Amino acid sequence: ADAKWGDRVVAVEVPRGAAPTREQLAAHCRTALADYKTPRQLVLIGELPRNHMGKLEKARLRERIERDYDGDVDLRVHAQ
């Protein structure tokens, strides 16, 4: 969680085939989004957690990100 705002925006990507680099994704976000919309964090994972009906389990995804990826790359300043 963000110390100032509470929640934070995190981009989660499940790459198909060859995964783009973080630098490529950061560059894309910077050109396609306003700075304030660009997520600070990018997480690349093998698959999204889903329940037996195929729905995304947001709570499990949030827990995984907080546990495994806290403090990952800041897309707004990385690879400029």
C-alpha cells in the first residue's frame, strides 16, 4: 500500500509468448498514458488467480503482489 494514498495502481501482465521487457512496457506506458495515470509498479506473472468459475480472484492477486513484488520497478521513472 502507498504510505500517502493507501492503495496504489499496479499493472499486472500475463505475457503470451515472448514477454516484453520492463523497459519496453515502461516506454509504452509513458507514451500512451498521462504521467499521473502511469502505474508505478509492473508485475509480470505466469497466470492470474481465478476461481472455479473463471473469475479473477482480486484478493488473492493483491496478496500475491504485496507478498512477492512490493517495491518493484517504478514505470514513471524507469528506463527514460
